[in-house]
Amino acid sequence: MSAAPRRRRSNEPASDPWTARARPMFLYVMYVMFGAALPIGLLSALSPEIGARISQGMTAYLAAIPDELYAVFATGYLGYTAARQWGKVKGVER
């Protein structure tokens, strides 16, 4: 009788190098976005014209992203979430 395979804890390093890079990279991107929001907010308070131009630029940038790209991201995110939940239900993951 063989022993059950050892389950990897979420705080252990990932064996897949892409996964090991993607998890912290997502947090770095979020930190930059939140960190940039403060000075941009202060700049908008001091100079409403510049704040309005920054806001228009960001709106134009986000509007230029095709809807299909949002759909791909949402599908991937929901698929990943469903796969994780399925793995937990089956007992493969914690």
C-alpha cells in the first residue's frame, strides 16, 4: 500500500517557475496601482486641470482595451477559480 501523495501548502514555493513568478508579480502590479493613486489624487487636488487630463487619459486607455480581452481575462479568472474549487471538493487541494 503506497502512501498518499504529499499536498503542497499554499505558502510553500511553487514548483512551476511561471506560477512562482505570477503570484508575486500580480501583487507588485497592485501595489504600483495603489501607490500611484495617492500622488495622482494629491495632484488632482492641487491642480484640477491636470487631474482632469489624467482622468481622461486613463479613461481613454481603458476604453481602448477590446471587450474580447476583458472576456478572456474574466473567463480565465472564473475558470481558475472553478478549477481550484473543484480540486478542493475532490480533496486534491486544500
